[in-house]
Amino acid sequence: MARSLTSPDQMLRTARTVWGVLGKLPPPLRYGLMAVVVVVGLVVLVVSRPPGFGGPEAGPEPTPETVAATGLNPDGTGSFFFAFWNVENLFDDKDDKRRSVDEEFDNPFADNDKMRQEKLDHLANILLAMNGGQGPDLIACCEVESIRAADLLKGTLNKNLDDAKADPKLKYTQVVMKNLDAGRHIAPCLITRLNVSPNYTRLHGGNLRILEGRLFVNGHELIVIASHWTSQLRQRDGSDGDSGREKYADTIYNLIERTTQKNPKADFLLCGDFNDTPDSEPVLKGLHATGDRAKVKIAGDAPQILDLMAGKNPANFGTIWYGGKPLIYDHICVSPGMLDGEGWSIDPDSVQTYTKGLMRGTRREPWRFGSPNSSPVGGRGYSDHFPVTATLKLAAKK
């Protein structure tokens, strides 16, 4: 694929070259040509700005497309199964010479085909056991090294569907992701069999693990935010990461607030490993999330977000084992527009933490895949998190 002449990197390289040439000219001629270059550059940037470059308004409006979505009924309505899962260090088959914190996974996953495929098969087997054996229609993950790693998981899912002689409509067709180095080289991704608006795929907050993807089915847009917040582990500054999680919460809420001010009925599906519980300050105050559906209304300047995991008992809904007990760190949240029955919506009562086959013992502790350099007692499992799932609904075509 040809490199875009208006990509940020290419524009910077071109500017440096032009500036170097101009610097050798006599001052009067130099300044005159500099003014011309600046004006021409601004015109080129505005006219030929590439999709996704320049903010959330970038890119053309999506247009309806025909999709072979298994959840659709003849009248255009539909029900779709959604799952979010922190898949614990899913790395690809390339040795990328990562920094030391990721080399523990980068090298072994690149060199050991058997172990890498074991990880992919374990994840795919669990995912395809969901939704009555059809797998989720929309999968969101975090702790994925690269687009290549997400593609490998998509390929494994599709191979297993082929081996099971499943309906071809169940094939996964889309990966939504941006590679990111944010301390660790891991990022969120989406894998789906539904129609995606690729021009709206972007990351938010600089080096934050906040991915935006947009689905567009039957004339209705769903804005999906998948994120992985700062860990509770000791940070470089000696803290437990509270300020980092607050930054994630503020960034995501500001995005939702800006969008809903323009379109109060905008449908946001927010999911992620927040590394914090539903009653924590970043979730309650930063994200403005609540478990009280009556407070989540379209009207108002400061919309509340519904956290489907709020008020749930960790003994039944815990997604990790931390500090000797189950905790809820993985969330599914929605904007007020997801409760109005128009366009996309969600069934709040459908939320579940999926544990089938993911525990070894009787306590609610996920069966980890573990470090590639270790030999776990009892063999390798899946992840240090359980997936969380919910049912999405789609209204009739516009």
C-alpha cells in the first residue's frame, strides 16, 4: 500500500526537507517562499486529510451496508452477543525486540509455535463455547500485543468454525485495533462479524489504552470504547495507580460528554479492565458511572453512565482473584442512549461473568495461562481474568 502523503510522519519528513532547502536561500526570497509553503500546506491538510487524522470529526459519514449478521431478523431487528475479555498477554509470532518488560512474552511467542497456538486455541475454544456455540458477535479484548496478534486470534476462531462446519455467516471478518506502546506494548482490540466503520477507529488520550471503534448496522451506529486502565500494582512514582485510573475515567467521560452534547441519543458501549471496582472513586466520580438505571437519562448536561456490574456480588460476578478474594475489575457500561430502545440498546439484566471451564478449583480464581517461561502445575489455562458478557439489541432499519 502506498504511504499517504498527508500522514503525520510523512508530513513531518517533508517539512524538514523543505525547510532545509529554504534555509540556504537569501532572506527575502526565503521568507516569501516560506509563506507560500505554509499556505499550501494548510490547504493540503484540510482538503486531503486522511481518515482518522485530526480528531473525532475526521472521515466521511458511514453509509449503510448489507451484512450477513446472524442476529438479524427479516424485519431488520436483531439480538447480538457481546463479550469483553482481558486475554492476558496475547503476543504474536514476530520477534519485535520489545523492551525488557515485554520480552518475557515477545520472544517465546515468536519462537515457540506450539505454545503460541496453545494460547490461541485456549482463547478460541472458550469464546466459541459462548452464545450457544456460535461465539460472540462482537468480541472486545485487552492485553493484545499487536494487530497481528488480533489477526491470529481471528484466524484461529475462523479455523475452528470451519472445522466444526459452522454456518459461514459466523466467520469473523473485522479486526479493529491500533498498535500502541504505552509503557507496555499491549492494547485493546475488537474482533467482530458485524459491519465496522474503519474511518472512525482511533486511540484517545495520547498514550492511554483507550480504543474507539464504530459499528454501523442497518443504519444504526454503535460507538464502542474498549480500555485497559492503570494497574493497582506499585507504580514508578510509588503510588498504586489511582491518578492513572482517574485520567482514564476523565478522558473517557469527556469523550462521551462531548458526543452526547451533539447527539444526546448516541449509543456508547464502554467496556474494559478498569483495574478498579464499581464503587471506586475513579469509576463513580470520574466516569460518572452508577448502577441506578433511573439516574441514567438522556436529558441533562452531565449524563450518568450505567455500569452493568455495579451492585453485583463479587462471589457471583467477580472477574479476577486479587488479595485473596474475587473482585470485579472488568466492566460493561453504557450511555443513556443504550436504554431508550432506539437504534442499538442493551439488556442490563443479561450481564454475566463467564466462568465455565475457566477455573481449576472450587474458589473463584481464573486459571491462568501463565508466563511462557514457567511450567504451571496442572498445565496452562487461559487468562487471569474471566470474560464478561451481555446481550445487545438492534432496532428496525431506519
